[in-house]
Amino acid sequence: MLKTSEGTLDPSDWNAFRLQGHRMLDDMIDYLENLRDQPVWQPMPEEVKHSFQQALDDGQHDLENAYAIFLKNVLPYALGNVHPGFMGWVHGGGSPVGMLAEMLAAGLNANLGGRNQAPIEIERQVVQWVRELFNFPESASGLFVTGTSMANLLGVLIARTARLGASVRHKGLTSDNRQLVAYTSAGAHVSIVQAMDIAGLGSDALRMIPVDSQHQIDIAALELAIAEDKKSGMMPFFVAGTVGTVGVGAIDNLQAIAELCERENIWFHVDGAYGALAMLAPDIAPRLQGIEHADSIAFDFHKWGQVPYDAGFILVRDGELHQNAFASPAAYLRRENRGMAAGSPWPCDFGPDLSRGFRALKTWFTIKVYGAEKLGQVISNTCALAQHMQQRIEAELCLELLAPVALNIACFRYRGIDANRLNADLVVALQESGIAAPSTTTINGQLAIRAAIVNHRTTVSDIDALIDTTLELGSRIAKSIQS
């Protein structure tokens, strides 16, 4: 049992605690250093699952014992997104620097809802950097959130307030309001649908616009849908373009969307969950032309930015409008010109959270230590690796590319009888091999092996290992289906 000082949770023996803490930190550094010696992922035994189903603990365990449980039952059975062979979903790999920054943030235990404190200045510094990255004005505002799903919701809420006025926050959606309708592509992330639902506008009010052969939103179809809704007496208020679609990594024609939204006086939001940070990569950034005209941009530092989870972000062009959509004066949130209650406006004025973790610190450390140029090189490299994967796929007759490789995602399948079943079994076999871990998606009714290359640790050898193992296991599974 951890011996504590009377009446507190602090240890009575700080030196013993310090030694245990150093062992834990050393173990995690060893874990990151030796990732290639471990499987990407492995199934969790039933007895391990059962070990987490015990009754409320009595606390009669010392720190060393609790840590031993972590080493035995948690560390080996994580999803594996820090591993260079992980390509299952668009999950970032984190970094050693980010891990240390997270430790510092936990020790400080700052609440970034507000007040006059240095941690908020760190967040404001990151907001300034993001403004510069996307060429937004000084009046633009930004906020750390859990992830792009939450940032997309905030974008919908801000756009709703922009169209209907601040009174909607008090009166809600009434019969006096015309039906608000929004638009995004059929390849967009489900969080846009969820945002419409949670905002009270209804998922039926979201028009899913078809995509073209490049999996980009069809601009002509979007324009037609807006015209038809206006003719029907509805109020188009929000268009979400995507930078890096979840399925194949496509980039919508942001410039065309921006021009259309400006003509129609519609809020232009960009879901750039992972793709928006391609602005850091000089060879890819030109493909995001038009993003600088967005009214709001949602993205994650914890994906291509390699910041540990979670570190989502929303950037809003009109900072005053952003604040008007969320600020809620209260006696206990009184502001002053001096003292701890100075420094207004506070982050809680730009979103729904009063209690907020210090997400900005690990982001600030990541940018400070590695620099924008290095992070951009990582992004470029993942895209180059995807091109290498495409070349390997196209060189094998038994493999078939199912979508253009736009950024860092390659979607393909192993040819054969009952191909959907074959490839579903193949992906599971790949994951259980521990060598490489892709996921699946469906493209034009065909089940695809989806490899998303996000991790800064991934190299050509990891791509080759995935393809080589796919060929080996695919041949074996294809024969079993035929027999």
C-alpha cells in the first residue's frame, strides 16, 4: 500500500516515490525505443479482460503493484498506433517529447477554462501560430478541444448563431425560423452528421452531396442542391469541405467551395481532421488552396502533428462571432482588470467546457522542439510512402488499387473469388500477425484493405512488410476459400 502523509494523497516517502516514478518513465522510454521488437497488436486473452471486471478496489495495493498490473495487462494489449506498422486508422504516433510534456501538464494540473495564468498564454501562443499557418487575420480565434468531432460540432453551432443571431441561444429553433440545411460530401466523416444531430438541426437537414471520380465533392451537384433548397424556402447555412476524407484521403476543391459560399452567403467550414496540417508541407500545401477563405477549420494535432492524444482544435475567422456563440456570463466567472480573474476573454468563452486540460502544452513542446519544417517533412514522407505502396500494389497482378492515392491513404484488395470475404479475413489475419495492421473500408461496394500512413516512425521497410505479408496470407486464404 502506498504510504501517504496524513490527510493527503501525497507520499510520506518522496524518495521512494521518486525512484518508482523514474522506473516507470524509464520503462516507457524503453518501450518507445524498442517498438519494432513488439507486435503491432495482439489479441487480449480472456483472463486479462476478466481482470478488469473486479469490484470497486479497496486501495490496498502499493504503487509498484498497480504498475505491475499495467505492465502485464495493459501495455502489451494497446491498439498499437505508436508502432511503425500501424496503418489501421488515421491515428498519430505521438512522440517522446510529447510524452514528457504530458507528464509536465499532469503535474501542473492546470485548468485552462480561464483565469490569469501562464498556461493560457501558451494556448494563445499556439492560436497565434495556427492563424499564421492558415493566413487568418489577427481577429481570428482558436480553441483546443478533444478532437475534430467536437470541433465540427462547434463549427455547426457557430454557423447556426451567425445565421440566426444570438437570440437562438435563448429562444432555440422556433417555428419562426426557416429550416436550416447544411451540405457535405458523401465521403465526409460521420461527425458532421452527428454535429447536425446534437445541434438540434437533425441529420435529415444535412445534404450528402455525391463525389466525383477523384472522390471530391461534386461542385455542380452542390450548387444545384443549394439552389433547390432555397427554392423550397429553406435556409442553406453551412457547407463542410474535407481535407483528407476518412476513406481515401481525398481533398475537396476548397477554392470552388469558398467562392460558392461567398456568393450564397453560407458558412464555409473545413473538416481537416488530419489533412489540414498539410499546410506545414510545402509540396502539399498548394493543394489546399482556398482553405484560407474558410470561416472555420477543424483539425487534430494528434494526427499528422504527432502530438499525444488528445489535441483537437478549431480556428474561427470571426473571433467576436465565435465568442458570441458561447460566452455565458455568471457571477462565479466575474472578470477583473487585475488579479487572478484578469486576462479576459478566457477559453471558456469560446466553447462549452469550463474544465479544460492543458492540451496546449504538449502541442507547444512538439512545435518548439521539432519545428514546423520537421513536422512538414514527416507529413511529406508519409505521402511519399503511400506512393511507394501504390507502386507495390500496381506491380502485383493479384492486388488491385481501388481508389487514387491522394495523400497518405492507399485502398486496395487481394483479387479472388468472394473477394469481400477474402479481404475481410485477410485484414484480420494481417492484424493478428503482429507485422502490420491495416483496416477496411468499402469503395463502390467492394471491401478494401485500407492503409493509412500517419506515424513518423513508418519507413519503406514497413510498407514492404505489409505488402509482402498481404501476398503471403492472401494466397493462403484464397486457396482455403476455393477448396
